[in-house]
Amino acid sequence: VEDWASEGCTTVMIKHVHKGLTVQTVLEVLATMGVVEDADFVYVPGVRVGEKKECHYAAGFVVVNFKSSDTAADVMKRYGVVTPDPVGHVHKALLALAKDARGLTITPARTQGIENNLQEFRNKVLRKPTAEWGCGLRPWLATSSGWKPAPLPDSC
């Protein structure tokens, strides 16, 4: 974990989350952890289901970018594996995200940094421009006036 901060890891992936998860729930848990002010990007990727693909569920993971690699490393060190035997209110809040009794894992994300993650989302939108990209399927960004959904690319 110590090397992740020195390598500039700012983005973490929270794995094994339940399908009904929302960005708001993630933000509430980050607040309970005391790190919501240190985050600037939250993405709960969705999977469309149903005959007309009208509903979506969380794809099983969450991506969170922190403003500093020290915060990301601290989160992974303190909460890297959250088991069903919680200790304290923070672990209980994290377990509320879990899809089952196996708990959660928090690891470095494949894509690092807010700009790289936004670019990856933009590329995804441009590959499927006809899909509906409602607020629930977009990353959310910390702004001076609170959390807002990321804007869609102009060519969408």
C-alpha cells in the first residue's frame, strides 16, 4: 500500500458492490469515512437490463478518484478488505455497499487520475452515442457548488 502513494495512485476501485447502488449512497459512505471532501470523481458504472434496456443496475464496482495519492493509499490501507465482521461505524457503512456476505475489496483502479477517467468515459459515450446517458449512468464530479454529473461530449 505504501508504494501506491509514491507511484501516484489516486484512483481506487471498490469491488463487489450490490446492483442497487447509487452515486448518492457512495457519497454518503465516503462522508462517513471522512474522505468525501478529498474525492473529486465518483463513477458507478451501470449495466442496462430488461427487454428494452430501460433499467440499469450497478455493474459490481465503483471508481473513486481522490485529489491526493496519500488519501487513496490511506483508504486502501485502512479499508482494503472489508469483511462481514465489521469493526466500527465506518466498516458497517462500507458493508452497506456490498452485494453479499463476502464483503468488499478496495484496490488501485486500472485507469488513474480524474482526466484519464473522464477521457475513458467520453470514449465510451462516443462508441455508443445512441444510448441514453442519464445522470445515473454518468460519473459525478465535485464542483464548487456540490456534486454534479459529468457533462456529455459535444459530439454525442
